[in-house]
Amino acid sequence: MTQRTEDLAAARRLLLALSEGLSKAGQLLFTAGLADEGRTVSRMVTDLAAMRRSIRTAHNAAIAAERGTTATEDNR
């Protein structure tokens, strides 16, 4: 794996962990009666989901480039 592919994989793992942590934090805020803060955290989770999709696409493309295939072929 190239350094770029490894970095993208690490970014995916970190974003997943962050997303899971924020989801839990949002639930705790709602439980504690802090609905406004909970909604703010929920929006952050939504933004992270979009980032995760972008990173996943870039990571899959990097893997496909290393293999000499296209990203669409890799998803079949």
C-alpha cells in the first residue's frame, strides 16, 4: 500500500471513531435535557457522514489505482 492509501485508511478509521463518539455524546446530551446541544452534535454527525463518504470514495479510488483497475470495477 502506498502512503496515501494508508493515510486515507487511517482517516476513515478516525472519522468512524469520531462519528461513533459524537453519536454517543449526542444521546447523552438529549438524555441530560440539553436538546439544543444534542441537535448541534447531530448536525456534526451528519457532516461527518458526508466526509466519511468522500474519504471512502478517495480511498477506494486509491486502492483501485494501485491495482490498475477503476473504482467502479472494484465495487462490483
